[in-house]
Amino acid sequence: MTQHVVICAGESSGDALGAGLVHELSALEPGLRYSGMGGTQMRAAGVDTLIDVAELAVVGLVDVLVNYPRLRRLFRRMCRHLETQRPDLLVLVDYVEFNLRLAAHARRLGIRVLFYVSPQLWAWRSGRIKRIRHSVDAMAVLFPFETAVYEKAGVAVRYVGNPLVDRVRPADKPIRETLGLPPATRLLGLLPGSRSGELKRHWPMLVATARHVHATHPDVRFVVSMAPGVTADRLTDLAAGDDLPLQFVEGEVATHSLMAGADLLLIASGTATLEAGLLQAPMLVFYRMGALSHAVFSRLVRLENIALVNIVGEERLVPEYLQHDATPDRLARDAADLLDDRDRLEAMRERLAHVRERLGEGGADRRVAEMAQELLHYGHLRSSDHREAM
């Protein structure tokens, strides 16, 4: 009888992780059936997606409240899917609040649950460990320091490494060649984020920043990396940049080529900062959220740095601009100063070399697939000795 795995991701970054897991698990266990929620990459890997990640892309308290009825309908749809299908395993990829509730429902149905990518318990809302202990069979974490939290709470956990180590490599074709630009052209990369709320808050600010830079540095070209589901028309509707030397790229390869080849990036805080760090890309990291979300965030979060690249590096490797500090005037001034100072840009690249060292070896997709395989076969994680005998 064919075993069935339901896998749920709620964002484009989770879609990539889910696809990598499915590729590796399919190699280990041919013939499995996959369904769930995800995006283009998971569908290409063979997942029958009931819900697309584009329907789930919200951020911040206000966005969640505004979209709550729709999110609740989608949640109920996934619950019904679990009830009717009774899969052999539920794999939840990040998207914490939605997926933790789904985990609790699966536990009531007697379905095994593997949670991939730990919520940032070390940063805020550490009390969620109780919910995880009661609803998750095993945690697959990306950073070695996360395992101690779960071991102390009695949750089965395994450090699998970070899949970005395997996925993020310099592109074969330089970005200037791809765009048909002379090799000496100075490039400023713009990465506004992927979620609807992020785009509304970030894109007009980036357009204004680019105009300020263009006024003093007319030779600089601006290249925008568009996340899956984002189009140039959609960005133009939010803020037109027709008077700027602006070009757009999309797709993982093109984005990594931009990161590796641009003189400097203006990049929204998120997983993308870690990708850029792996490519030693000089960057200024910014983030804006709604006023209510920021009021809650500033009271609960216990971190000196917000950017993943700085958290992993355990120091302020690149500048951060949060909320009211993220203004077109300030970003443009600091970006222009860096573009004119090659020594500072090179020093930033050298500091970022530590990021790949701290993330360790590759192979995360295979390790988390092995965890899924163990849960399918045995219902729990096995010891290292038993795994070697499999």
C-alpha cells in the first residue's frame, strides 16, 4: 500500500526547502505519494498542492488580522485534508503559527509530525516549546545551537545543517553579461522581499532611495530581484520607477548571480540575507513593519541583531536599518558612501566569509529526508548506531 506524506510550506523559502526534501526522500523511498501546500518548486518535485504559497504570504499582526478569515478557511481546508487522507506523515516547513496549529490537529488524529525549521525560540516567545512538545514528534533544526533547547524540553531533535550551503553558489554567467551591461557598470541590487505587506512597505521606499542615489551617482544601474509570484507590473503599481535605470531579474539562479555580482545590495531582512552572506555580498539590511507589529516586536524580541546573516555571524557583519531608521535619505546616503569606498566594500566581503564557515557542511536535504524515512518506518527517530545499520 502506497504511503502518503503531506508536506506544508507557507512561503517561497519554505517551498524551496520542501522541494529539496521531497527530491531526497523520493530517492530514499521511491513510490511515496505527496500532497499539501507549497509553490512551484514543490509542484515540480511531485507534490499535489491543494493550496499555493501565494495565498498564505502575509506578515505582521495587521496583515494577519485583515486576512484572518481567509487564512482560517485555508487552515480548515488542510485540516479536512488530514482527516480524509490520514497520511502516514505530516511534514511542516517553517510558517510557524499556521503549522503549529496544524501539528496539534494532526496529533489529535494520530498522525506523525516532523517539523522542519525551528521557530526562533532563542529570540522571542520561548513558551512555544510547550506546544511543540505536545504536538510534534521530531524537530529538524538548521543551526547547531538550537538542539539544546529541544533536548532540555524532551523533544526529539536533530541538527540537519542549512540547505542554503548546497543551494547557494555563484552563477556561471556574470550578472552584467546576463543583463548586457559593460563589465565596469556599477550595480546596486534591490531586494524588497516577497510577501504582500513587505512589498507595500518596502518597494516605494526603495524606489525613493534609488532616486536619491541616481541624483548623485547617475552611472549606477539598479537591478531588482523579484521573488516567486512578484511581477514588474505589480511593483510598478505600488511605485513607478520609470525614470530610473532599472532592470528586473527573477528566479534563484538570477538572484544569486545578482548577489554575487552587484557592488552593493539593499535587502529586506529574511532568509535572503543569509543567501547573500554565503556569496559574500556587501549589503545594507532593512525592514519595516506595521506600527502595531513593531510595538509588539520591540517588546518581545531579545536580539541585538535582526538580520539572519548577523545572527549567524554572531556580530554586526552588515548594517541594519529597522523601522524608522529605514528611510530613503539614510539608505541612499550610506549606500552612496559605500559605493564610493571600494576598501570598505572589500572589508565587508572579507567579514562575510565567516558565514559559510559557521553554517558547516552541506547535505541538509538528505538528512531531513532520512528523518522523515525513520518516522515512516519506525514512528520515531533512531539512534546513530541504528541509522548506520539501515
